[in-house]
Amino acid sequence: MPDLTVVYEAGILRPTSPLTFPEGETLQIRILDPKEPPHSTLSPETELLNKIHHPLPTDLHQRLTALIQQRDTDRLTPTEQQELIQLTQQVEILNVDRITHLIELAKHRQTTLPQLIKDLNLKPIEYV
């Protein structure tokens, strides 16, 4: 029987990967000790894809969008301008992480980065 890992979030058990159990197969749930980090049952490729497709945190995206709108209408205070610079730097760090994961996945698939980007149909994400 395949293993299934779930996470507990906001009172709900959620699988970490899609369920593909054939009809009639049973599901067993193993409760892990919260003091021990769970081992990942995801393939390395699935873990990389999850990291690559991880969206920008909502609060960061919303604040960045608000500051950009203020900048575009010339209503940005010096304090807000500094905050915009800091948030932009955070986004740049997240993008570097994303590219690093893309490179790792390209190596795993034994392909080039441009080909992987084409295969995954990735488009640039414009935050700023």
C-alpha cells in the first residue's frame, strides 16, 4: 500500500500530494510525533516543482502592489519608498531561490534551463 503524507492545517488534514488510490484500496493514517520532523514522501522532482510554483506570500504581494500604485501616482512618502525598496529586495531573494530550484530541476531532468522553462510553460512574474 502506498504511503500518504498529510498535514494538519486549520483543523483539516490535507494530503501533501494528490490522491491516486485505485478504487477499493484502503487508507491507513500514521500519526507522527510532532517533535520529530516528518520525512518527505514526495519525489525530489515534486518537491522542486512545489518550490518553483510557490506563490509570493499574499501579504507581501498586497503591500507591494499598494506601494507600487502609490509610487505610480507620485504619492509615496520617503518611509514608504524605503519600504518598497526592502520589499523589492525580498522579492528578488525569492526569485533567486526559484531560479536555483529551476536549475536543480533542469539538472535532475538532464536538460537545459531554457528548455525546462519552455517545458513547464513558465512566464515571468511581474511584481514591480
